[in-house]
Amino acid sequence: MKKYGILILILALACFAGCGGKSDSGDAAHQDDHSHGEGADHGHGEGHGDSMASAEMAAKSGSSLSGKATFVPEGDQVTFTLFVEGVEPGTHAVHIHETGDCSADDGTSAGGHWNPTGSDHGEWGGEAHHLGDLGNMEVGENGQGTLSLTTDAWSIGSGADNDIVGKSVIVHAVADDFTTQPTGAAGGRIGCGVIQKEM
């Protein structure tokens, strides 16, 4: 009987040790899975979230213009919206120019039209146009005007040829005729704003 008692005790201890080892292994595996999941989530989140860009418009060539242009990304589209006030009523051309410099009193420091594709000047949406040919804006008797468009032709802060950051938005004295090369005969520059990425 004594021998049977010792044998039963040995078997019970062996069973307990085996069960305990199995439980530890399962906990370790669970911890490894949890750590991997946190790492995957963190990696997935990096680099997400688009930034918008904007340009504070300043008066040029003796005008009283003020306003702001915004560039808001959504998916692969960018929506441009311009609001100005203190402007002579009528039709005014709006372009993106190649240099982000509005220091000159007449706005000429902004350079020529932004045209990374080397296209002819024209009307937005036409067969040929610059990426900076934004079209004409109507200004009412109250001196206020707005212009907007949405496109997948631009990027914001990408560093690519189609990146609008570091360029300038120019409001001209008169309408764009969409024909005269390369300016559209839009007259002087009455407003200028440097396009900057917002963090």
C-alpha cells in the first residue's frame, strides 16, 4: 500500500507540473501576439493625414486688395478657393505664378505663370493650359470676389513638379482672354500671396 501511495503522489506531481508548463507557454504566446499587434497599428498610422496650404493675399500696384487662398486636399483631389475684397468691380484673371516671392510692389517678383508641363496658355479645362491658369474671377459692386476649382493635377508639399507649395497666387487687373501667349493679356498684378503648407 505504501508503494501505491508513493506512485500516486509521483503521478499527481507530474500531472501538475505538466499543466503548469502548458499555461505559461500559452501566456507567453498571447503576450507576443499583443506586442505584434501594437507594432502593426503604430506602423499603419505613420505618414497618414494630409496637410492643406494657403496664401495670404497682399495688395500690389497701388490696389486695396486683401484676402486669402486655400488649397484643401481630399483623397487625390485638391480644392482651391480664393476670397478677395477691396477690389475694383469687374472681371479679374487669377493665376499661380512660378516663384513664391511677393516682395516687389508690382508683384513681378513672383515670376511668370507656373507651367511645369510646358503647355500653351489657355482656359482651365481646355485642350491646352498651364497648371497655374485658374481662370477669371467676377468681383461685385461691393468689391468682393470668389473663385474655386477642384483638380487632381496638383499636389501639396510632395516636392514633385505639380507641387503648388512655394508658388504664388496672383490676381490681375483685368480679365484673361485665354488666347494671348503666354499671359492671357491679363494686365498688371494687383494682388499676390505666397502658397505655404500648413502643418
